Amino acid sequence: MLDLSGKTALVTGIANNRSIAWGIAQQLHQAGAKLAITYLPDDRDRTLSKVKDLVAPLSPDLLLPCDVQNDAQIDEMYGSIAKSWEKLDILIHCLAFAKKEELSGNFTDISRDGFQLALDVSAFSLISLCKGARPLMTAGGSVITLTYIGGARVVPNYNIMGIAKAALEMNVRYLAQDLGSQNIRVNGISAGPIRTLASAAIGDIHKMLHHVQEVSPLKRLVSQVEVGNVAAFLASDLSSAITGQILYADCGYEIMGA
């Protein structure tokens, strides 16, 4: 088993027990990492209550609000981390959003504000989170984000998220170059489709899941825990020479021609 004892990890993007971020958090915890977990705040604190109950078995050191469209809140989050930990070792970026109406129909019908929203939350947020993490990663670090094959190939109904993921993947490469001199590595995991709250918004998602299950060499879908295992590897010293890469964890679907 990987040993992440003494490592500190900030995990973003846990919404419920189907979130890929939840699978990653579980595997980091199992490997011994200390966790800070974020939630998207709302007026009635419903998200806080839900996430708090879910992650309780992981005994996170910190549970922090973070709306990545709010720079002040990002600064406050990192301020809280700096007060609690001497350093930050791992940043997990599992954030993406697009309006549901932008995830079906004609690509030419995408709205300007829908385009800007998807790119802001899904791609620019990695840059802003890395900017805040940089001064805390005093002993180097590992940044891991989640992407999807729809950022490299056309996937029906993925639409604006394909553009957002393409931008995210280039962010991985530019950030890897920018942060490499501080021994901060930046990589992406391109996970196969998983039944999550976010994926439910994609038109005909059930057809996508069935197709991948039929076509992929392993004839099945990847699980949250399996993606979590890849993240734990990338967070560990076993991957110390890997940066700027997109690793596919999709049961081999990426190698197929259809």
C-alpha cells in the first residue's frame, strides 16, 4: 500500500458519495494523508451538512467553504490551511460545471455566458487554486485534476465541457512548466464516465455509459475507488518524475477506435 503518512492534502469537489473526489479522498486517507476538504457554501448550509456527515469517517483536519468564483474565499481558505498546517503537499482539483442546457443539442447554440461560466469554474479554477497553493507547497507538491476524453475527442452532448476540459488539460501542461522549479508536479487523470451528480446533466449519459462498458477492453466502467488509487499514486513519491501528463483511467477505452 502507498504510504502518504505526514502528507497534507486539500481535496475539492466532494458533493456526495458518488463524487469522484470522494473516492480520491478515501484513498488518500487510507494511505495516511491528513485531509482538508472543501464544500460549496449555500445560504442554508445544506451542502456543509451533507459533506460534513459524509466525510466524518475520514476525520478531516479542516472542512472549509470554497466557491472558486470568489477570490476572497479562496484566499480565506488558504489562510485557514496556513494556520493549521506547516505546509501543503497535495492539491486535488475535482471541479467542473456547465449549465444543463449547454450539455445537449447543437454545439452552435452554446451561449456566451454559458461558455464563460464553464471555462471559469472548470478550467480557470485550477490556475487560481494553484496560485494559492504555491506558497504553501514549500517542500514541493503534487497537483492532480480530473479530465475526460471529451477534451480530446468529440463526445455527443459533451459540448461546452469538451472545450473546458481541453483548456484544463493545457493548463496542466503550462502549470507543470511554471511550478516545476519548485518541485511541484501537475498532472491530470482522464477518468472514464462514472454515474455522478455532474454526469447526470449530460444528455443521453446512459447511452455513453453502456457504450464504454461494451467497447472498453476491460468490458466495464471504472470506479471512484480506482480513480482514487491513481490519484494516490500521483500524490506519492512513486510518481516523482511524472508531471504535465494526462493519465487515462478508463478501463482502456481511450485506445479504441470507436
